[in-house]
Amino acid sequence: MNYTPVSPLAWVNGNDAPEIHSLDIGFMALSDCAPVIVAATQGFAQPYGLTLNLKRQSSWAGLRDKLVSGELHAAHSLYGLIYAVHLGIGGTPATDMAVLMGLNQNGQSINLSSRLQNNNVTNPDALTRHVHQSRTKLTFAQTFPTGTHAMWLYYWLASLGIHPLQDVESVVVPPPQMLAHLQAGRIDGFCVGEPWSAIAVKQSLGFTLATSQAIWPDHPEKVLGCTRAFVDQYPNTARALVMAVLEASRFIEQNRENRRSTAQLLSGSDYLDAPLDCIEPRLQGDYADGLGNTWHDPHALRLHNKGEVNQPWLSDGMWFMTQFRRWGLLRDDPDYLGIARQVQQLPLYRDAAGALGITCAEAPMRSSRLIDGSVWDGTDPAGYARSFELHALADALPLQANR
């Protein structure tokens, strides 16, 4: 990688100097950790007086616990994990949390097993028929009970008329363990981030039936998360960290070659420890589903998109709370907007982005249309949570967050 820092060194001097200089940053072995890895290893952090010590985690539950305890200063994190901890429904006592910036949109997949493929369950209609006609429930894996993958899986199944908490079994499996569970026949499908879906296709362990961007084009996914205490105690450090990761995000998307070199970096044993030919294609937006179909996805993994990816939209955080309410994780409606304003660090992000010449939208909300035709814009979150035909508003879903 050929990177020349464009950061104003003045940001690390005087009153703007970071309060602490060495940060332990957690990440999971997923392609969308790329901005954090590139920021830490390719010279983006040093101009801000920071050293980023990367700490690979084996599960989202472990990452969550270390983030809350302070063992990790910040982390590549699931959007829903941050909000669950803030609300006290993620397996730990409620802890004030912060979303510093978005790390990516899109780029997750739902795969089904080769057994289902051999039984011609290779499209949504066939899956719906199988689920409603079979005497045995299918088992689907997601990566964390309140995480993005659980929410995409639930939303997608519900859009097909399959109740995700009644018609199928849902289990928690950390991303790197998905393939072993699929190969052993313990699960019939999964929703996970890349490159694990691509590897499953490459190893003939099944096929990709849906991408997360088909559920919600340009959906929120991973964030740079931390505790609110970290932001309050080290505001300059938090701003410097955002600037370093923002520059890395922008750099990766400058051209196709930068994405390729990023894929090569990620494939290393310290990061994803996965074959380059299973990382790069989908990082570049090139898909093969294992059924003979190939395409270039216009809404594939996005890491910057002129800052639109990285802005911590209030409506993005609110959406996850509507789904917690929909599926019984919250028994009552929270203060959707008030909590989003607490968690989403919009002023800090705008400060950092402005210093880098990255445009921020004035509106804190954005509007999106999802796979079932519903429009989400943050204006009526309580009504939106109740608007779905399939829901579990009156039920409490048992959490399996400690796996």
C-alpha cells in the first residue's frame, strides 16, 4: 500500500493532543474489520499520535465483555451489540455505550447447506414450503442474539412468512466456527459476515441464498464502538481515533487496487487467516452463489462512500431498537430518539470528518426501503415496531449471549 498521510499534524499538538497514545482495539475475523486493520498497520494512526494495538477476538460475547470492562478501548463491533449493552439486554448490566462512527454497510450473507441444495431447496419459495411442510425444524445460526446477523436473519425469514422464533430453531455460533457447524450438519444455514459465506461456497458446503443488502440496500452493519466513559475521559483520543479510521476507510475505497491490497492484508494469519480468493471477490463486489449464478453487486460491502457509510445516523441506531422490541427483547418501547442521541456520537464525528474535508449530512436521519416494502425513516419507531405481521412483542426471547 502506498499511503501518504494528509492529516494536519496540528491535531496532535497542544489542546488537541490525545490524552492517551496507545489503544487496544478489538476486532473479529471478518472482512468488514478492514478500516481498523488498515488504520492500525498502514500509517494512518501515527500522524494523530496514536498506536493501535489490534486484538483479535474469538466471539462477539468475549469482545463485548472486554469492551465493557475496559480491557479494550474500542472495537469493531456489531451495531446491535452496542445498543443491547446500553439497554442492559446483552447479557451484561446496562453500561453507557457509544458509536463513534459506522465502519461499513452491506456485505453479509445468508447461506443454506448442501443438504438443502441437494433437496432442491434453492430459492425462497422452496424454503418456505420446506419449513411449513417438514416435521423437523431447520436450525439457523447467527452470531449474537442482538447482533446484526440475527436481525437480518429474522427480518428475511419473516418477510417470507417464516416466524424466526417459532418455525425454525435459532442458535448462536461465532463467525469462524460457522463452517465446522455446517459441515457437521449441526445447522442448516447461517447468516454471517464475509469471508465465511464465500468460503462455504468455495468448499461446496452450500450456497448463498440472500445477501444482507438485498434485505436492506446500504444497511448499517459494523461500528467503531466503545463505552461512553472512554469518550468522556479521552475526547481528544476518541476524535483522533475516528480521524485515523476515517482516513483508512477513504483510502481503501479510492480504487480497486487499494481494495485488492486490503484483501491481501486481511488474508494474513494475524487477521482473517483465510484464502485471498475467498476474501477479495466479495470485497470487490463480485459474487458467485454456488448455484452457478455470478454478478457484480451494486450494493456490496461499502466502507466509506464519501462519508455516508461512516456517519452515525440516529435512525440507524433506532432501527435496531425497533427490532429488539419487535422480537420481544424489549418488553416496552424505549425512548428511541433519546437513546440514539446518547449513543450516536454525531458531534464528535462531525468534528473529525470536517477536519478531513468529509461532508456530513445535516439531517441526522435517513430513509430506506426494505425487502418487504416497508419504509424506515425514524419518524414513528414505536408504530414501526408494531407494524409487522410477524412479531413477538409480548414474548421475551431467551438470550444466548454468553457462548
